[in-house]
Amino acid sequence: MGANRAYHHGDLRAALISASFDLLAEQGLQRFSVAAVARRLEVSSAAPYRHFPDRDHLLSAVSAAAAHDLNAAILAAADAAGDDPAERLAATAGAYVRFVTRTGAGLPVIYAAELYRVTDDARREHTRTLMTTMLELGAATATRSYEETVLLVEATIAVAHGYASLYAEGFFARNDSTVDAIAGRAVEAARTLNPGRT
Amino acid sequence: MGANRAYHHGDLRAALISASFDLLAEQGLQRFSVAAVARRLEVSSAAPYRHFPDRDHLLSAVSAAAAHDLNAAILAAADAAGDDPAERLAATAGAYVRFVTRTGAGLPVIYAAELYRVTDDARREHTRTLMTTMLELGAATATRSYEETVLLVEATIAVAHGYASLYAEGFFARNDSTVDAIAGRAVEAARTLNPGRT
DNA sequence: GTCTATACTCCGATAGAC
DNA sequence: GTCTATCGGAGTATAGAC
């Protein structure tokens, strides 16, 4: 995306998306606002509206970027997990937990209800790619039908999201509850959920 | 809870809590506001403040009621599941999915971050009871240590919350995605996560 | 115990200067 | 392309009448 010249220090459009991630990671979707993002970048509250027509279009761009980055994180985690298909799928649960903790932009942001009004081809493509990646990783395991694959992938996503969401919410407030520990538990659970393992 | 006389039609305090559940179920925590609850009961926006000093105290009362009701739903589901300890624990995942769908007041409401400021003995007791119930159901299964029990219970809660949260978010937007179907998948996943089953 | 009215704050969004 | 200024709307909370 051709970086547009001139703002405080460069490309405000990209900076807005990046700052949105930071805000989401620190405060969650509840407290997300265009004004807060602008404040964080020390630009006026009107400046964002030169780059996005309204709040939902900014969120849509954040969603697209999140889907893209999450897809990359998932592929990297799968590759790092080796060749065993079950192991590769399970690794995505850990990648999801880490991604949400780092960016605050998990599935509730990527598939936020308010975005259904917004037509955004980039977003559509990136979310599609993300789902394709998951289904391919699922299909590579010992599932016997498409329906079975979908259910396995959904279960994997559900555990990952459950751990990530509860962690973000502060539910695991014990001493040893680091991101790594929670991500590890998510991977372990995802592994267990796959019936096709040895 | 001595039902205070006189308001539109009775006990406004209780009505506020009840209407809060409805609002949460329909719109989620994001859109929860004292004003919206008042509107729903057709009382003025000032009326709630005669019963709760501020928004967080109302939410705290909702949290306490939710913890109490969820505990009851979980115990009922466990009993309906029979005698097998693993089956009883797994059934709680289904009960959680149904409860969240019906009331909108799941763990993010019960353990909402803003409530840490609020001292509320009823809430404290009900959340404690809820956790005790889960840990006892976990301990009855073939776990070998307290730490193992905690991890099993956490995993059960994580899948349940993952399915419930994604369902509420509209993620499972397929034709066959009824509450019953999702609750069933949560139970199945919870069952699989318990290593102590035959 | 509830109402009306009001003060304050924050956000979304627009108009117009530069 | 960003700023200042501003409007309108919604929410939290309080004051004072009844």
C-alpha cells in the first residue's frame, strides 16, 4: 500500500492501524474509539477521518490486518511444529493465544458484528485466507470427511479462543500464569481434542 | 433481600438486575449502560441510583446473581448427567454454553475487571461457591493432585467459554448452529479433554 | 422512591481555515 | 493532510421537587 507522504512523521493511515492494535491490546474492544487512537498518535480527533470515512471502516482495516497477521503467525507456528499434521494443527492454538495477547485483535475483532455493514475487499480476502489455512491444516489430519474437518477445526479454535479470552480477562490470575504457560495449555488441549493422533 | 415496596410495579432493585440480564443477553456487555436498563423498565435514568450508588455496583449485583444462577445450572446439569464423574464434569460445559446464551452473563461479566474496585460480600461468596463447585466436580474425576484438578477444570471452562463466546459473537453462522448443537459440541470436547475416562 | 432537569464528559462526525 | 472549532447524541451522576 503506497505510503502516503506527510503527516507528523509519515504515513498516518498505517500509524492509525498500528496504534489501534496497541489500544486494543491494552484496553480491549470495549474502550476502542477513534478519538483515543488519535490521542495516542498526538494528532487531532479529526485527522483519522481523512483516511477512514468512519469508525467502522477503521475497524475493518484493523480486522483485515489482524486476519493477515494471524494467518502468518499460524503458518509460522505450524511450520515450527514439524511434520506431524496433528501437531501442526495443535500449534495454531498456541499461536492464537500469543497473537491475541500481543495485539488484542482476536476473532471478536476480526469478525466483529459491526463490520457486516462495511464492504472491504481486502478484509474479505484476508479472512477467507485465514479460514482456508485452518481448514487445510485440519484436513491434513486423520479426519474422514469435510464435516468432520470443520468440527475439528472449530473445536481447536474454540479452545484457543477460550484460553486467550479468559487470559485477557484476567481469569488466570495465578503466579505461574504467563502467556507461555497458557499458550502451552491451549496447545496441549488442542492436541487432546484431535482423535486422529497416535 | 426484603423486597422494597412501591415503584411502578414492585421491586425496582430486583427488576434492574433482571432487566440487566436481558440487556446483556441481547446486546452484550459492550452496550450495557444504566440508562439503557432504566429505559427498558420505563423508569427515569435517575431511578437506578436510588438502589445502586453507581454503575459498577449494579454490575456487581448482576455478577453475584449470575454466579449464583450459573452454579445452580451447573449442579443441575451434573446431576442430570448421572454418576460418572467425567460425565458430570463434561456436562458443565454444556450448561455454561446454555447459560451464557440465555443470560449473556458469563465469566467476562462475573469476573469483569471493573468489579475489583467494588466490595460486595454477596458477590464474593457466590463466585467462591461457583469455583468450589467446579473444583469438586473436577476432583471427583481421576485426577491425581490438586494442581492436576485445577488444570482439568480450567481446560473444561476454557472450551465451554470458547464455544459460548464464539457462538454469541455469531462465529458459527451455519444453518445447523443451534444452541443445542453448540452445547453438545462443548460437552463432547470437554469429555475428550478428561484423560481419566474409560 | 421516583420524577424532571441539569452539569459534565466523551465520542462520532463535519465545516472551514491554513 | 492536518488543525481548530463545533454540533449533536449518549452516558454517568447529582440536585431538588413531589
